[in-house]
Amino acid sequence: MALSLWTRLPILVFIAMAAMQPGSVAADEDPLQDFCVMGQQLHVNGFSCKDPAQVQASDFASSVLQNPGNTSNALGVAVTPANVLTFRGLNTQGISAARIDFAPNGLKAPHFHPRAAEILFLAQGTLLVGFVTSTPDNKLFAQTINAGELFIFPRGLVHFQLNVGDCKALAFSAFNSQNQGTSHVADALFASNPPINDAVLEKALQLSAEDVQRLRSLISKT
């Protein structure tokens, strides 16, 4: 799907803004993996670097976000990531992006990014977006946004995006991490490997044993 100049310019601007980092401070580097257990052999918190003599201009270009994703699934959404795993030129730059295609009524289910804040630019359509705070009152901040508008999701907070328009929607997100990580709430609870003990879910969510098994089956298919 070719993007108009009107669409491309704001995307470039907000990705550049997301890349701006405050000055260095005396602190540990942000983790780029879920964990890094100390061992006898060296394992870096990230990825090794290509020999500079072998680097070419093409290493800093990517067409990974050019084409729409397949939204023919239960949630009606497709996320195409442009992170260090799909665009090697991002390594050590502390930034990544993603394309999100929504079918009508498509949902990016509640999830969070443990290593990055997210800024979303809506290129076309209408989305209901929101996040929930980590404070005791679990305050919800939600708003309907239209094409050309931005919304920010703070780092580590559960958030969602729902297409509430009559047609497809297209959004682009930028993250202040080369590998932001994504944890979907439903998957983490009901599709973990190995499974969380049923008694934990039954008591924590006040569900019956039958409800837990039904949700496990449903979410594994989704």
C-alpha cells in the first residue's frame, strides 16, 4: 500500500522525536531482554555489531513497513514490527517502530511493553485508544482519535487500540527501545508455557475451574 506524502511526513517526524533521548546519566543501561542471568561466558545485553568495514548504506534502510499485514484473524489486526530483529540497522540506536493494520472492529488486545514507551500516529481511520495506570485506582485514560492525531502510551502500562470506524484503519507506532518487548495480558495468563496453575487463576480472577479451561481453549485458538 503506497503512502501519500501527507502520511509519510508526520511518520518521519514523530519517529525522529521518539529517538531523542535525554543526556547520559550515571545509571545502568536499560535492559533489551527479559532477563540476563550472570554466567561464566560473555553474553551481551543486546546484539553483536557488524564489522564497520562491511557496513553499507543499505544496512540503514528497510521496507519492512511498506506493505499491509494480514488482518484475517480473530482479532482483526496485524502488527508488522520494525525492531532490531527485523531491521538490523537499529542495533544500539534505542528506537524501533511498527505498522498496525486494523480491519473494521479490529482490536489490538490489552498488552504492555516492558522496555519502552509508545507513541502512536494514526494515518487513517478512527481508533478508541487507552491505557490503565499502575496506581491503586487503576485509572483509565481513553480517547477516540482520528487520522493525523497522536497518542502516547507510557512505558510498562497496559493499553489497547480498537477500530471504531466504518472502514480499515492504519497506524504507525514508535518506541524508545530497539527491542521493546510485548506481553499480551490474556496470553500471559491463559497461554503461558508451561501453564499457570489453575488454582492461581481461579483465586486471582474469581473464576470457576470450568471458566479457566474454557478461557485457555479460547485464547489458545485466538
